[in-house]
Amino acid sequence: MQQARSESCLIGSWTVSTVEELAPARSRLQEALCQGAPWQGAPAEPAHRALLQNIVLAASELMANALRHAGGPARLDVVLEGTGITVSVMDRSPDDPPVLSPDRELGEGGFGLQLTLRMADDVGWYRTTTGTKHVWARFSVPTPPGAAEDPAGTETVGGPSETRV
């Protein structure tokens, strides 16, 4: 395992108010991930390229959900924490927890949270006392082949009281 850093590093933060703002936000997120993620630049490893695509897709889906269900605006924060990347989408609808829609027909939408659950290592949400809700997804960054592993393991960075989806 790679040794995790105990500090967090904000890769970027974006606010979207309309669905039309999602595509530019995805582009800015991808650029920021290429600059601020552990691979520094366009990821060379296939696993890192797939991870980058999954992070961008999950962030986009969570932002779209916030716009659809909370009415916008939504703020996306992307943080590098140790050997992982966390995306967190904040909206102003703390009383509406994220809900899976397993019985929805194809074409009716509602699969963003399910996609995120399949791509991310962990997904959850929490509400704050300031009237916001945060839905987050954590992605582990795979160790490149041949990279040294630390037998001491990794350190987990704790967060606020959270509910797993």
C-alpha cells in the first residue's frame, strides 16, 4: 500500500446553477485533475485514465442530481486526500437525502447515483447545521505497476458524521 499523506489538497471547486453549465464544469474538472492529481499531467497508466473518466462522470452525475432535485446552485469540491480523490457536491436541500431508483425504466433517468456507486470505492452524504447537504464519492488512486509499496499501510482521514448510500 502507498503511504497516505495526512493533509488534504483542494484540486478544484466549481459552482453550477444550470444544466447548461455542466459540460464546461466537466472540462474544467478534467483539466484540474490532470494538473492536481498524483499522476501530474495526462495520466499514462490505463487504470489512471479510467479513474479520471470515472471521477468526471460521477461528479457530473452528482451535480446533475443536485440541480434536478435541489433546484441549484450546486458546488463541486474535488479533494486529494492521501491515496484517494473525493468529489463532494453541495446543495441547499438538506432535508432531501439521495435516493436510489432501482425500479425506474431505462430512458427515465435516475441512474446517476447507481453509476456513482458502481464506480466509486465509497459513496455517502451528510447534512450540515448551515442548511446544506453534501453527497460525496471517494476514489482510490491505484498504485502504478512497479511502484514501491509501504508495508505500514495507509492512514485514513476522517470527516464529518456521514451516511453511506
